[in-house]
Amino acid sequence: MGNIAAGFFRMAEHFPDRHALDVQGQRVSYGALRDNVLAIAGAVAAHDSGRPHVAVFDQRSRSAYAAVLGILAAGRAYVPLNPGFPAQRTRHMLIRSGCAAVVTSAEHLPALAALLDHPEAEAALDELTVILAPEEGGPASLAPGLSPKLARGPRLVRAGSSPATAVAEVEKGQTAYLLFTSGSTGAPKGVAVSHGNVGAYLDYVASRYAPCPEDRFSQLFDLTFDLSVHDMFVCFGAGACLCVPPAASLMAPGRFIRDKGLTVWFSTPSTAAFMARLGMLKPDAFPGLRLSLFCGEPLPAATAAAWSRAAPHSRLENLYGPTETTIAIAHYAWDPAVSPGQCQNGLTPIGRVFANHDMVVVGPDGAPAKPGQAGELLLAGVQVTRGYLDDEARTAGQFVRRGDDGRIWYRTGDIVREDQDGILQYLARTDQQVKIRGFRVELSEVEHAVRSFCQAPYVVAVPWPLHQGNPEGLILAVFGGDKSQDEIINHCKNRLPGYMVPARVDFLETVPLNSNGKIDRAAVKQLLTGI
């Protein structure tokens, strides 16, 4: 596989009248979406600056999917930016990525103009081109109230005047997309994922799950979450229909599953757990599902069992994989008769790594752990990415060479145990990184944001509350400082995504320390939660 957008174009050639999208009340055919894609690809190519990255300032809409495919078709890498995320964080990502262009829709153009109307952006993005995506198959129009900043600085162009005619050829090592994940220094870190990385994933998943044109895929994940890559490219590569629920249905999509006749489901376990709380996972609730996948955080055994009963005709698999290893790299198939006995600590196993990939569990000294012993999981293979954008030190620490062959292994930071059957069990994290509602969060990034704001010497973020072992949010312990709880929470709302905003702030006078003189996080957690 070359360009990962090529599969979409093959399906558009074979099935131009089939539905590619069911989104926002529209059913969009492969042929109509291809026209949008080629219009954007032509605009990207026409304003070529030689830079590899083009941003998508949009979310889960016809124009957003056309932008992703159009940027790839032009031989560039897409950088997804959510218009709903705090402007400062998004602006930082746009600057860090070095994008020469950004594709957006008329709906989000005012928000983009406001984001760019800032001294920090003026110097770094002076030559930026803003491409307005075509909508509903027709010419794009300017949104009212456009900021004069776009006229003075970045150029504004409409896609469609010179559409591309074919998908660009790319090398396997060329970047397909650039994602930013939570970073421990207070700044998000960029992970560049290549066409070769994604192509290997798509080939394996297609052979394992056999998607077909009759399938109807869910698409719940934000484009800034790498699991959305699975949704889009597995679906489009099979000629199937991507069904996008409205925002109001994201956490309670039971009716959406039935009304849209979904056959393939993919979400975080948190979504399924929330559905269970609302009584949506009654036996045989979703008889039309044939495949159900979960990823992004540990899957509680109780949630897997409930979903299995609600979708009795569905194959259910727990997927595992950091962004640095391309979407997912291990899988475990749930068997109601066997799996409950294989679960540990109430969590579903992460199973075995994909074919043509290798794993090793190592102890603190870096030597392979003995069978049954816990240790850090290291992964190697074609899905392992090259490292972090402009961060050689962090790359060297996480992407390491082992053995005489000089092969690169990614240190996941996940503590696992391999059982006697070769099945991997997830146990914990080695660092202060957690997953909240499927999003990876560095606790230190939240702590850094609060500490710098209120000038407190110590800030500790505690994942809480827990539901079936998974954190649903954060609470903070602040030692010292000059800000109130409301001021701190409002500051976080303006600087961090919603899943990183603390629900509560406790002010403590004494700093619990361990024997090494470091903050005793376990003691802080006990003070805040009582456990």
C-alpha cells in the first residue's frame, strides 16, 4: 500500500453511488465526496510551499473528512485541530507543526480568524494559506464577520477552482498525519505517523475483520484521536458507509446504533460503561452489530460481558496500542465462556501483538522478565513510528535499540504480565500518565498549568473518581498559591481540553513526602479521596 487515501479513490471508482458518509442529516456518495476531496487536493497543491504538513481545523463533518482525504491526496500530511479546544493550545500545535496551510469550513472560519488574531501567531504564521473547503458539493462562501486578520496576514482561498485529477504517489516513510499528545513539560508532543505505519495496520485489520461494502461503521472519535484513523480508512477502504452521530448522542448512542443499522462499532470502554449505567446494554439491544471493538483505555470485564450480551451476534475485541505504535498493535477476542477466567484485576487482557510485530516484557534492569513476572512492555515492528517532532531527547528515551541487530523498540510505559498461554495482561503505568475518557493525559501537564498560574510550589493531580478501575476525571491538591478553586478551574478550562480540567481543587497545608524526600503521591491521593 502506498498513499493511504488510495483505497478511498478505488472505492469511489468502483462504487460512485454508494454512500460514503451519513453525517449531519446528509448521505454523501463516494462520487460526491471524491469531488470535494479533489477540490481540496487541488487547492493544497496550488499553494504548495514545500512544507509537509497541512492542518484541518474542523471536526466530524463532511468538510472535515474531505479535508483529511484531500490533504493526503495532495501528498501532504494532515494535522487535526479541534475548533472546540482552547485557542492557546491549538495555536501552539499549529505553530509547532510548521503548517503552511490550514483547511477549514465556513462554520469554523470565525474561530480560526480569532485564533490567528494573536501576536504569537502573527510572527510564526505570516505566510499561512487558509483554504475554505467546498460544502454540499457547491462553491464555498465566506462566513460573515470575518476577522480582518485573514486579509492582512494569511491568504484566504476557496477550494474548487483547480481540482486535482489523481492521488499523489508517496513513499512509505512519508508522514501521513501528525498528532499531538499530552506532554510532561506542559507542551503537547507531536507524533508523526507514516503511510507505511498506517498501511501495515490497515492491511492487518482488513485481513482479520474482513470489512465489506455493506458495512456501516460508527465514527465517535475526534479527529485529534488516532482511533479516528481506523474509522475512516478501514471504512473507506472497504467501500462502506461511515456513520457519524451528532454530539448529543456521543455518550448515549444506543438509539443511533439501531436507527442507522450499524454493523461495526468502535469506541472507548468509557462510552460502553456509560451506556450500561443508562440501561442501554439490555440483552439483545444491538442484534445488527457483527463487530465491536474497544480501545483507548483498559476494558473492564463487566463492561465487556454486558456488551457481549447486548450484541450477541457481534465479535468483540479489546484492542491495545499507544499512538507511537499506530492506532493499535495488540488484540484480545472476548469469549463469554473463557474470558472471565482470564481477566485480572477486573480488566480484560490486551491479548497478543499483531502478526509481524514483536514484544518483550522487561524488568527494571532492562533484561527480559521471567514468565509470569510483571514488567514494562516494549514493542517493535513496522507500525512503530520514528519518534517525536523536534524532540531528540524524548525520542532517544522512548525509542531504544536492543540486541545486535540495532532494531528500534518503543518503550510503552505500560506494566504488563504475560501468562502461561502467551496472553498479555495490562497492570498499570510506569509513569504519571493516565487515560481519561480514552484520552491520554500526562498528570504533570495539568500540574504544570496550575502551578505556573497560581505560583504554588507543589500541585498534585489525582485521577478520580474511578469507575471499574478506570479514572473518569481529575481532582487537584494545591500546596500554597494565591488563587481560589474557581479561578484555577476557569484557568484550566481556558488552557486545557475538557477531559483535563479538574472537577475539584483541595488546598493542603502540609506536603506529604516519602523517604526520598519526594512528594508521596499515594499519601496525597489518600488525603483527597480517603483511599
